[in-house]
Amino acid sequence: MASVLTPEQIEAAVNALPVQGRIMSRLLLLQYLDVTREDIEYMAADRPDPRFHAGEKPATPYISQETVQGITDRVAQYRTRIRQRRERTWLQIQCLRSQIAVSASLCSLSEQLFASRFGMDAEEIQGLKKQARAAVPKTAIRELERKWQADEITEESYRKERLRVEYQSQLRRLERQHKRLEIAKREFDACSSVPLQDHEIGHIWGIPAGSLAARKAKYLHQYLQGLQAKLQAARSPAEEALTPPSDLWKETFVALSQRPVERTVAVYDGFEGSETALVEKLTAFAAGTFPEDHESRFWLSLVQESRTNAEYGDRTKSIFPLQRLSAILAEMDTSPDALEQELMSRVSPKPKAAPLEPKEGTKPSEPQLGQLGEHVLRSFVGEDRKL
């Protein structure tokens, strides 16, 4: 969505505010703007001194390094959390777009194989589409395997029936991916337009809620007035008369959200037990071979933002699995020849194991009785008889 503002105009309007206004604006827009070292030192000096509440007046306005470091850590904590929330939804969109492209190509290839190799007409293919939601793939695959092992079906007929099942599975997967993409887009738009909340700003700054609300109202009004003045100066009177009024606070987020999503370096946090097991599942999920009844649960575990079973500490989940999935999808060979070869390997039957035949001239060896077997046998027939 186009905006009437530019990021440069927004930053200029923020920098033109007094020091408290700059800090308030940068904290509200912490998802896009950075808090400077000078801002942190000012917040450390501006917050109420606990010695005043104890009835003691400090002799010198000394600011401890511990106070400055505490504010720095809290700024970094909220900045990482709010920016990774946007990156998480952005990664979902990128992964789903890549998966939709692969699934759509596999569906198109299946339709081509139905027409060219198996002689199916358009009406029969359309019937498969209509029956895709109600199809039960496990039962059909189990029956096909039984017929193949019992020599009740030819190899080419097996491929045709197995391709029917795979085609309907890809149609269902494609439908799920489109729904997930719509949800991810809505979440991305929502999290891109959310400022830092008042209680979060109060946790960083350390000022009372009343002072915080008063400063927020005062400097937000000054910021919007400054933006309006810049826009009026850039337009002619005729353009100003034709331009409808707009919500400049909302336009601020629209303009800043056009910037590229900041990528962070994520580390593996123990998801799925081991990194090797995670990569194997992500590879199967990207290729579309993940079990259909477990796919939705696995996707929800990937996109979930927090760990529900965390006992203490940071509950935010790492975005490493989504970053890894995005890399796997980017490295996949999605050329038509590679996809067709992959599709045919899925629908082809497993070769039957040839029965073992004894070599010529060899006699089957007689079973030898061990010591324990002789002891048991002697206990039945008696010690005097020979075995």
C-alpha cells in the first residue's frame, strides 16, 4: 500500500522534536527506529530516584552504570521481540509462497501425465478435483500395496492409481497452503502497524504511568503537527485542496513498513530434539512428503511464537526453524524435469524382493542340537538311550 509519507520525512519530524519527544517517538516506533546512547542516558537521569521516596535528597546527580545497562538491556529485549515478530510472519509468507509454487507445479504435472500417459480426459480429472477433500489416501495406498504384492495389478496401472492419490493429496495441501498464506498476510499487516505499548515503554523508561500518558499525548500531537506542516510546505495550494485528509499516525506505519524486514541471526533452541532430526523433517515438509495427518500440527509448532512449556526465562521461540525452512526451499531444484522425476519416483511401486534359491549341488544343512537342547532331550528319554 502506498503512503503519503516517506521514511525520511518521518525521521526528520522525529529529530525535530525536543529530547523527551524524540525518545517517546523512537520508543513508540521501536520496531523501525533505534534508540541512541544519548536517549538511554537521558532516560537514566530522568527516571525518579528511589532515594527521594525514602526522604533523602541525593547530594550529586550520579547515574550508575548499572542503571544505564539495565535500560539498554530492556530496550534490546523489546526491540528484538517486536522485530522478530514481524520477521517471523514475513518468513511464513516467503516459505508459503515457495511451497505454493511447488505444489501448483506438481498438480499441473500430474494433470499433464493423466492426459498424455494414462489417457484421462478433462472430465475425469475434474472429478478427481471434486473428490479430493473426501478422499482417504492411507486406505487407497494400503490396498494398492496389497494388490501389487499379490500380483493383481500391473506396474503401469499401479502408477496411474497411485498418481490419483498423490494428485488429490497435492490439491488438499495446496488448499491448506493458500489458507495459511492468507492468515500470515493478515498477521504481518497487523504486527507491522502496532506501536510499543504504554506498559512496555514504562518498563523501559521507568517513569510513572501518569507522566508517561501526558508526555505521549503531548509529543504525539507535536509530531503529527510537524508532519502536517512538512506536507503542506511540499504541496501547492491546489494540491492541498484536492488531497483528502489522512491519518498521519497510521500512514507513519505504512511508510515505515515498506522498508525491508531486518534479518536476525537465530540459533537452534532444541526444537524437535536434535538439529539433524529438525532438518530431516523440514526437508520432508518442503518437498511435500511429510505425513498429511501430522503436517498441520508441525506447521503450527513452526509458527508458534512462544513456548508454552517453558518454566522460567524467555518464553520466545527461536525463528531458526523458519529460517532453515526458507533456506531449504530456496535450494530446492524446482525445474519441470526435476519435479517430474520426483513425482514419478513417488508413484512408482517398490521393486519386489526376489525369492532366495539354494545353489546347485548344495544340500540343506541338518539342524544341530546344542548342549542345552541335548540336556532337555535327555531329561525326557532318559540317560541310557542314545540320542
